[in-house]
Amino acid sequence: MLLSYHQKEIAFEAGCDEAGRGCLAGPVFAAAVILPVEFRHKLLNDSKQMKAADRDTLRVVIEREAVCYAVASVDNEEIDRINILQASFRAMHLALEKLKQRPGYILVDGNRFVPYGDIPHACIIKGDGIYASIAAASILAKTYRDEYMQSLHEQFPHFGWQENKGYPTVYHRNAIREHGDTPYHRKSFRLLPEQIELDFADKPVK
């Protein structure tokens, strides 16, 4: 069972997570979610370990039952200007700014974070598989980004973004070799590594 970090000590605990950090194309998305202390759902887990259909189901539940939530993104051009790590932090800050309720504590998936104002925070490695609010944020960030990449696929069908969502699959990189890059590719990333064995397995990203 996923937990609330402080249980009932802090009523407004915001979980934060990002999606798309390792992609070759598209924005990085982040979400911030404050859940009711008593919130539980049997499907809730790290979004990367869930089926797409379950993520879509939980997105509706989270948006309906959360105290508040927000999703934000930083585009590929800003990623190229400030680097992907800083862009991920910026996306999380933007999501936190959009929350209708100021959190009393912030839980962040991972091991690094730039403090958001004077609100205390904790970085939790693999926190999206431990704490409910982070898991909820991971689901929103992932589903909103997948939806966005699906819309880009309509403009650029050669790259398989409806399946790989911009991640560096063999199919995606072969398409870059054949068609070149797009205005949505991250130019600061190594789009075509010299060794083909560095490519990811060519399979849909869950």
C-alpha cells in the first residue's frame, strides 16, 4: 500500500514528479498533486509499472478526488537552453505555482530538487512506488505528456511518437537518420549516437 509521507501531521502534502526527461523530442512534463490523507486506490503505483489503460483510469480518479492538482511543461527549446535537469525542476516549480492550495510539504521523486520558496521538501528515490502523492503526480505527468506526443504524431508520423513518445528507440533514431530532426527534437541531446548498440530496445514504451 502506498503511503502518505506525514500521515495526518501535514494535511497539504504535495507530491511532484516529471515525465519525459530521457526523451529525444518533446517537452518535459511535471505534475504536483495534493491528495486527501485518506486517499487509497488499489491500482495506484509508479506510472512506469502500470498499463496505459490503468493510468488513464487513475487520471480520472486523481483529478476528481485530489484536493488539488496541476500539470506544467517546459518545451524542448528551453530544455536546450538550460539543460534537462534544470528544465525538470522548472516544470515542477511551474506545477507547484499552479496549485490552488499552498502545500505545507513537498515530496519529490528522485534525489535532487531546487527548493521551492520556503516550503520544506524531501527527495525520495523511487518515491513514485512508495508515496501515493508522488505516484499520482507521476501518472498525471505521464498521461498528459503521452497525450501531447500523440498530438505531435499527427504532424510527424514518421517517428513513431504514438508508441515511443519521443524516447530513443531504434525506430525513432532510424527515422531521424532517414528524415532528419524536427522543431520538437532536443538539439542538445545526442540524437544519433555513433554506436548503434547504445540505442534502446525497439519496443513500445509502457
